[in-house]
Amino acid sequence: MKILITGASGLVGHSIVECKAMQEHELLTPGHKELDLEDMNAVVEFLKKEKPDCIIHAAGKVGGIAANTKAPMEFLLANMDMGRNIIYGAYKAGIKKFINLGSSCMYPRNSEKPLTEDMVLKGELEPTNEGYALAKVMCARLCEYISREHPEFQYKTLIPCNLFGRWDKFRTERAHMIPAVIHKLHEAKEKGLDTVSIWGSGQARREFMYSGDLADCIAYCLDNFEAMPAYMNVGIGHDYTVDEYYQTIAAVIGYKGEFVHDLSKPEGMKRKLTDVNLLHEFGWQAKTSLTEGIRQAYEFYLATEQ
Ligand SMILES: NC(=O)c1ccc[n+]([C@@H]2O[C@H](COP(=O)([O-])OP(=O)(O)OC[C@H]3O[C@@H](n4cnc5c(N)ncnc54)[C@H](OP(=O)(O)O)[C@@H]3O)[C@@H](O)[C@H]2O)c1
């Protein structure tokens, strides 16, 4: 197939382009400068000219809590505009297959039980990234409506848990927890610091998947597109405490100091775990262990950030 991958320079997009199983396809990977997804006319022109068989929408304005809290308007508008333009533009251009990347922030906050696909819009969103989450919900619903009104258009949404990997952002305020901790512990080791401070109790639980596994899952989805559910979580199905992430990263980096907990700092939700029953029924499971994924990410960090 001829496949357009949006956001090919990002964490997810790069991982898809690198994935071995994707090499059997012809991949179109225009950069942001080449194709600004916030420009509807440019999107329509591009799709008319290139006529891809399928689109994987992995572009987005993505950031951590600080960036999202500071600029909810920008996160809402950019992601809504990009999504609307590429999804509706694909429909107008007659492209029948579409994989939209959602996010587990589309789910209600503070759920006691693992998040199942039917829980979208079933409760209050996490306020710190509400703008981003609303845009993600809108894009998923737009895909669903198009497929419902025109069943020959199969527009489906994958909902990944938190991701990390090669091509991550390690230093900026956009960095997510794992890359930020890799950078922090690497610096602590270099400077010979005896202690490193962790925000909160360290007992909050988080689910992170290696981005190479998400790419592998997307390749599997393309091979089994008809059977792929309209909404499907992609996760590892279990979570670790923040302390466990720090310990695993420290072991990979070789940081030997101690951790202290700063209880005056926020630690976010207690838990956010996706339910992966549908994913497993579909026939795919994540393969990369946390330690191996962190090793890959750290190698990338050393090669690119030093
Ligand atoms: N990272 C995670 O933990 C995670 C978890 C769940 C879901 N997801 C979803 O996965 C998708 C990709 O995330 P990511 O982590 O790969 O993000 P990322 O590393 O920040 O990459 C985002 C990509 O989108 C491109 N982009 C941004 N604005 C654009 C525009 N107006 N036109 C064209 N391209 C534009 C960026 O290009 P420039 O850098 O050149 O602007 C970049 O290539 C997003 O939909 C996100 O919600 C991510």
C-alpha cells in the first residue's frame, strides 16, 4: 500500500518509519514544513496529488503537564484543526483506510478500573490536559461518524497508553516522564550527585509502552485491517510505580545514588491503566520489556543528546 504517515519526524511517526514490517509499503512522510496539517487547502492538495491508499495520523501537538496547563487553547486548536483537516480531507479525497492515533487522556480521570474502549466520554477529563483530550475525542468521533455513515470508509482509532523510546524529547518542557528521568539521572550520574528528588510519594502508577512496539502493532493492524476494532487500546496491560521507573532507569544508566521524595510536589493521578483485552483478542501483544525499552531509549539519548 501507499501509506501517508503524518508526524513522521515525531516519536511515534519515526518509530513507524523505522519498523521493519512497514518496509513492505510505500511510505509518504512529508515533514511539517512540507505539509502543514493546520492548512486545510494544503492537505486537500497533497491528498489529491499523492492519493495514498491509507493514512496513519501520528502528527499532533504533544506535551507534558506543564506545557498543556500553560497553553490549553493551543493544544485544543492545533490538534482539532490537524485532525479535522486530515480526517475530513481523507474522506473528501475518497481514501478508504485511516488509522487515527488517540490517547489514553481521552478517558475519564481517576478511574479505579482499567480503561476500556467504551469509557470514552463517560466521565470528567483530567483538567491539566483537557484541551488536548477534547481534540483527541473529537477526532476519534469524527472517524467513527464517517465509518458509520459510509461503511466503505474504515476509519479507526488506536488509543495508546503513555509511550517512550528512541526519538523522544529528553530535555524540553515537552518531555514526558521516562525521557525526563533519563536526562535527570544521566546528569546526576555525571555530576556525582548523592541524591535525586522525586515529585510526590513515588507510589503513583503509570503504564508506559516502548514506541517500537506501537509501530509493530500498527503494522499488524494494517495486515488485519478488516478485523481491527473501531477503537482499540494499545498498551502493555500492567503498570509500574514511579519509584520502579526511577529504579529501572537508574539501573540502566548506572546511577548509584539515593532517591528522596518531595511530598510538597504534585504527583498527578494515582493510576491510569488501559485494558488490553480487546487488543489481545485481536491477536497482538507488546514484546519489549521495560528494561530493554529503556536501554534503547538511553542509547538514543547518548547518541543524539551528548
Ligand atoms: N508520546 C506519547 O506518550 C503518546 C501517547 C499516546 C498517544 N500519543 C499520540 O501519538 C501521536 C504522536 O505523538 P508523538 O509522541 O509522536 O508526538 P511528537 O514526537 O511531538 O511528534 C509530533 C509530530 O507531529 C508533527 N506536527 C505537529 N504539528 C504539525 C502540523 N501543524 N503539521 C504537520 N505536522 C505537525 C511534528 O512535526 P514538528 O516537530 O516538525 O512540528 C512531529 O513530527 C499524537 O497524536 C499523540 O497524541 C502519543
